[in-house]
Amino acid sequence: MSNVLGETVADLCQHAAEVHQQYECEGALDTLEEAISLHQQVLELLPTGDPNGPLVLNNLANCMQSRYRSQGLFRDLEEAIFLSQKALNLCPAGHPNRSSSLNNLGSCLRWRYESQGVLADLDKAISLNREALLLCPIGHPNRSSYLNSLANCMKSWYDSHGALADLHEAISLHQQALDLCHVGHPNRPSVLVSFASCMQSRFQSEGELADLEKAIYFNQQALDLYPGGHPYRLSSLNNLGGCMQLRYGLHGALEDLEEAISLHQHTLYLCPVDHPYRPTSLHNLAISIQSRYESQGAFGDMEEAISLYYQALDIRPVGHPDRPLSLNNLAYCMECRYKSQGALADLEEAIFLHQQTLQICLVGHPIRPMYGSQETLGDLEEAISLHQQALDLYPAGHPSISASLNNLGDCMRSKYESYGESGDLEKAISLLQKALDLCPVNHSNRTSVLLNLASCMQSRYRAQGTLISPLLSSNLVPDSGKLIRHATQDILHDIPPWLLLTNTGILLTQAQMIVHFCKSTQYQTLLTFLKTSNDWHTNVKHMQAVISNYFQYCTLSHRWGPNEPSLQDILSNGSIYNMPPTTGLVKLQRFCDTAAHHGYSWAWSDTCCIDKTNSVELQKAIGSMFLWYQQSALTIVYLADICESSPLHMILSGSEWFRRSWTLQELLAPHTILFYTQDWSPYKNSGVQNHKQDVHVLNELVHASGIPAHHLRNFHAGMDNARSKLQWVVGRHATVPEDVAYSLFGIFNLHLPVLYGEGKEKSLLRLLQEILSQSHDISILHWVGEQSSRHSCFPASISSYQPLPHVQPGLSSLSIQHSMSRLQQCISTDDAHIVYNNFANLPGAKFTDYTLKLPCIVHHVQVVKLRQTYMNYHTYDVQAVGLRPVQVITSEPLRESMVPTKLPYVFIHPWNQNLVNSLEEDHVMAGYKAMMELEKPFMALMLLRLPEGEYKRICASHFIIVHRDNPTSIVNSKTAILDIV
């Protein structure tokens, strides 16, 4: 029977590999789905420990990577990484499948780097691909593939760091790979595409036309080899479009530019919203459209280019290697639009974008030489030096001199304000007057120069004890209307992109909000004030206060019900007061009425103020929602299940609102909150303006939520008290399983991708891994419940974070003195110093490729004795070195030994970095203090050592609390950094 099974598995495995190869050649997605299904069947049939396991895992990982490249679903890439890492864990040194496992994992991590921009992924990918290539000698059938993988990594590293040596290495590797891929070789198209990208980059760096022509030729060859409809054609189309754009820039032939636009439009059309090529396609199409604007002057092209760049930036997060390119080009477009239309907001946006670009470009980056004239956000002296260098490099009459004079003058003014040296102020005035001489009326820089000069003159007159003269003021007053609009855009940046007007029920975009403000009496009053006042510093503060007050908004927190109106519903009807009444609509209308009653003109609800058909906007909304509630002037909580006639009408905890996941951040984030019952009357008919300040209601909130009062009144998002925050969400649930984890992103101030469809367990694991990696807070490892199927150290559900047991209270000052005296009597100063050295330099816990690297104190288990078995749980008496005996209850059967022997189990005390003060000068005293903490009972984790040298957590049904034998055992404790999977 086993032979038959083996033959079945082998046949299925071979057939699945052939089907996947067919997909790689033909590109039919149904073929890929068949390959995935077959590989999954093979995995289910394989018995544990089967030697074919790594091969099947690698093949399935390859399929998931292919589906990611064709459809762009990030969860497929994460699955591919998980499978590749699992395969690599099964392939120790010398295993025949180790090289393919290394290469697969490296390729997956590079794709994740291209998507997320985390440099550590690329660094790890290079290391893995180098090791794979070393295991693949000349003549090995996979050598061309491994050469290509490493070359792709080096090209990505060049794109990030700009070192030509990395680009040259990538070209050399691609050449070797292409030499091994004869015509008809299945890897030839992908090698051609990658090689073409390198040649294009070398042309951009060194200017050799032959490199560009070779890149065009390679891309055309690859397109000929990929059949129509093949998903991998995207990269060839995209790269060829970039090459035609470069050739247009070289020769100016419009047919090259039109072909580039056509190719990029075709690429973008083939890229769904979440596809990994979409940001690059948006960026490249924007470049070509921008070039057509520069050639033909059609303003519609400029508007389209700006829109495309903004879309690309929305997908390229901070830290993404290609973000500087989009920032730089968008800044240039904003400058062009400013020169064409004269809107100060465009100029300020351009400066801001340039500053962002310079801040993230390392020295040697290909973009950095463009920024001699841009002010950094860092050291002021460095900014002054940069501006002076730029001025020295410009020849007489250069159009950028006025802007550099203005920037340098503004820096000197800032230096004066910081240090009060009058010479700096006089130099600023001199520079700005020179800039003004170069800026005639209607010059694009004149308004900015006038504003800076006015500020300097005001500072000079203030220092002399006089007011600025009316004549000077009238000469230097900039366009107040432009200043107000620019300030308005700044203030609207951090509020929701859609808001409801409470008096009309109309839903407005931010652009429409600005128009609405410009028609208001507040705008006219502010405009008059700015034109008649001379104190610009006071003016700016007053202007910001007026605008911020005008756009104060109210947020709704509630339980979703039936027939909630969407954004599209309201836009199609014009107003919430023009729509047929439904339960959800009536709730929205009453909310707007209540907000208006409290004096607010603007309102936001998560039902209709987010465009949920736009995945980018939805992702941004989930990442920003905590901030939106925090910045709201008032949050109205509607409790539809609490009414005056209910026996629980006086008890908040009776509401389902306290059992929903998303409402946790809606309780914590707002500074001002009011609860309303079913009939929209204030809870308890209280006349207070903030229920968080009402002692009686606050006590009910503490009881209902389990959250201390000081957190309810003044909560700060972040990593502190991580386990307590996880405990607060126990008992809460969400309609969509992943939302339990996603609703905590804002509470922890995390910005992670939202991947609906990944499942509750995986979304929670991503959250917990990020918390541990950033905070090193090992308290989140203490839980009891079902173990995650993806990592043994983490739970499958948030419900596992029940309250921790009471271990031992903190010591009084007298007890501390006694303990210190006792330790000093029985532990020598040399031993105390040893303890300090053992623990002071231990790093924090971190994650690398699904492996937890955990610093800890290790206690080897010597005795395991079964006490009893009840239902499916076994109770064991366990003895470990340096610890008192302890009972462990688990559903996992343990290997027993009645006498001390070497068992594959350890108890560990996860290391808390706060236990040793590494900054304390007296290392001996720091060692004694650490021992005083380590004497206390602690919650241990029990681990099983795996054959590969890694560890797996034994899932106990209780918290394992252990005591050390004596202080001497602390001195003899062994520390280690264990790899736990």
C-alpha cells in the first residue's frame, strides 16, 4: 500500500511540475490554478518527514510566487515566503534541495522588497541567492536561474544605493545567465527582460547609446517569446516603454514618445489595482505624459501627469526604494504648474516634495546631485552650505539664481531667529533684496521672496523697537488669498478626505471643502485681517487658528446595521436628506442633526465617508482612522441597543458596542466623547460636554471595557503596555475575521498592509511579529490557548491574552535593602560583575523570515514524569537545571525520563532588556539589582529542540510559573539566542 501511495505522490508531483512549466511558457491562469491545486494535493498526501517534502514545498512556493507576479495579491507572496522558509528549514547543509530552497526564498524576499521597500528583505535575499549560487557549480541545470536571481537582487541594490559596482556585477551575472540560456530555453525570456533593465540603467548612468539600443533589442526579443496574454509580458512592455522614453529624450523623435505612452498605457491597463507592477507603470506613464506636456504644452497632460504621480506615491510607502523618483518628478511638475498658474500652494508643495526626496536619498544616490539647491530638513548650517554651493555653481543670468538667493536668505533668517545675531539678519535682507531685483512683477518666485523679505524687515523693526512702516508693508504684502489656501491645504492634510456638511447633508471632497471655505464670511474676515496687519508671525498663528476652527468635525461611532448608505449612494442622490428613509439613513441624519446642535458644520461616518470601491483609499482610511477620531472635535457614540425602558438602560456594558473590535480605538482615540441612546437622547440625560470627564460615566466605562481610567482619558498610541492593549480586545469580535487585528494597527501606531483574505490567524501573527520586532516586549509571548499553525510562539486567536496570574508584588524600599544586603553577603562582587556582563549586551527579540530570534536564560530539562491523563490533557512533573520542580499540563505527549538525563526540552526565561541598566556606571551594583529581579518567580516557556537545531514551543494549557533554586543558580545561568519556529 505504501509503495502505491509513493507512486501516486511521485506521479502527482511530476504532473504538477509539468503543468506549472506549461503555465510559465503559455501564461494561461487556469493552468496555474491547476498546478497549485495539484501541489496542494501532493502536500496533503505526503506523510510527515517524507524526504520529498522540501521539493513539494518549493514547487508550491514557486506556483504562489507566479500567481503573485500575475495577479498581485500580496497574500500569495506571503504564502510563498512561508512555504520557502518551511522548505529551507527541512534542508540542512548538504541536503540536495537546499540550493533551490535558498534561491526560492531569496526570490520571494526580493519581490517583497520591491513591493514594501524594506531593505532588510533585499539584504537577506542577496545573502540567500549568493549561497544558492555557491551550491550550484558550472554545469548544474539550475545555474542560469540562480545567476538571474542574484543579478536581479544586485540591480535592486543599485537602484536603492546607486553604486555602479553593484550594477556592473548584475550585468556580468545576467551575461553569464544569458550565455547558458540558448534559444528555446524556458528561462531565456525572463533573463532577457532583466538584462535589458540593467542595460537601460547603465545607459542612464554612463550615457552609452549602444546600451540603450541593446536594452530595446532585448525587450523586443522577450516580447516575441512571451505569447499574447502572458502575464509576464507586463515587465517587457513596461521596460520597453521606458527605453523608448529615453530614446525620445536623446533624439527628440515624437514617434518614440508616442510609442512609449502607448506601451505604458497598455501596461497600466493590464495591471489590476494591487499588482506589483502598477506603481512602476503609473510612474513611467506619468514621465511620458510629462514629456509630451513639455514638448507640446497641453495643460491637460500636466494635470494627468500630476495625478499619476500622486497615485504612484500612494502605493509606494515611505521607505520604498522608488519613492524618491516619484517625489522628485512630482515636485518638478508642481513647479511647472506654479510657473504656469502662479498658485503659491503648488510652489510650497514642490519645495516640500524636494525636501522629502533629499532627506531619504543617501550620498551617492543617482538622484542626489540634483539637490544642490534644495534645503534639507536637518542641520541649518548644512542647508546654508548647500545653498551657497548651488549659487557658486550657477553662471550669471541662470534662472534658478533668484530661487537660491531666496532659499539662502530664508535660512539666514532662520539662523537669526535661533541665535539672535544681527549680522545674520542683515545678510538675509541683502540676499532677499537681490532676489527681489531678479523677480519682476508676475515672476513665479516673487510672492515667496516678498513674504520672506517682509518677515525679515518686521524682525529688524521689532529689534529696533519700532513698527514696520505702512509704505514698506504695502510694498511687501504677498497675496493673502494664496497664503490662506495654502494653509488650508496643510490643515486638511490630516483630516478625512470626505466630510458631510451637517446643515445640507452634502458629501464634499477636500477640494470642495476649500471652495466652500473661500465663500464663507470667516474667509473674508481673515482676508481683511491679513491685508491690514503687519505682524506676519502673529498673522500665521491667527490664520491657522481660524482655519482649524472652521474645519472642526464630529465623528460617529456605532454598530453597523442594515441598509447603511454608502459614499456612492449619497453622491448619486446629492444629499442625505434627499434619499428614501432606511434605518441606516435615519441614523446618519440624526447624527448630522446632533453634530449641528453641538455647533459643528462637518461630520464623518465610516459608512459613507470612505470610498470602499477604491482599495488604495480603503487602505489609507484604515491606517488613518485612529488619527481621524483623535483629531475630531467630538465623537458621538450611538448605542442602538440601550434605551430608557431597558433594564440595562443605565449600564453601558449592556451594549454590544463594547464587544466590537473597531469600537475599541473609537473609545480610546477621541479626547471628547458623548454617548447617545436608542432615541438619540444623551446617556443618562446628562448635560456634560464630555462623558470622559463625568466621574460616574467614566467608572461605567472602566467597568465595561476593562481599561484603566487614565488610559480612557488620555490614551497615547504606541508600543508601551503592549500586552495590556492586547488584553483589552479579548472578548471583542468583528464581522470580517481579519479586522480583529487590523483594528489594533492605530492603537499600536503601526502602518502595515491590509490584506483581506489572509485569514484571522495570519493577520494576528503579522501584528504580533511587528509589535515584538519594534518593541522587544516579550510579555506578548505569555498567553494560554490554541497555538498558531504558522508559529509556535504565538496564539491562533486574540482571545488567548487572558489576564496574567499574580506572580509576586514589587518589593518595598525596606525589602529591597534587605534583599540587596543578603545578596552581597552570599554573592561575590566578581559574580555580580559576571551577571552584568552576561545580560547587559543581550539584544532584543526580533523576527527574521518567520523565525523568532529570542534572547533568553536557558534551563535544560532533565526529568519528565507523567502524573495523570484526563481527557486529552497530560499532567507532567518536570525538573530542570537550576529550577524547582513544576507541573506542566499539555495536550502534547512528552518524552519521559524518571532519572536525570539529556532530554530535548528546555525551560526558558525570555530576556527583558529592562532588567539590566546598561547605562549604570557601577556594573557590580547593576548586577546585584538584576539578580534581585531574577530571584523572583517568572513565567517560563517550555520548548522542544528540533533535529535542525531550531526550537518549537510546547503549548501548555496554563501559565508555567517557576522558581529558581537559589541565587547561585542565577550566576550559573546560561544565556542564548534561540531560533524558534
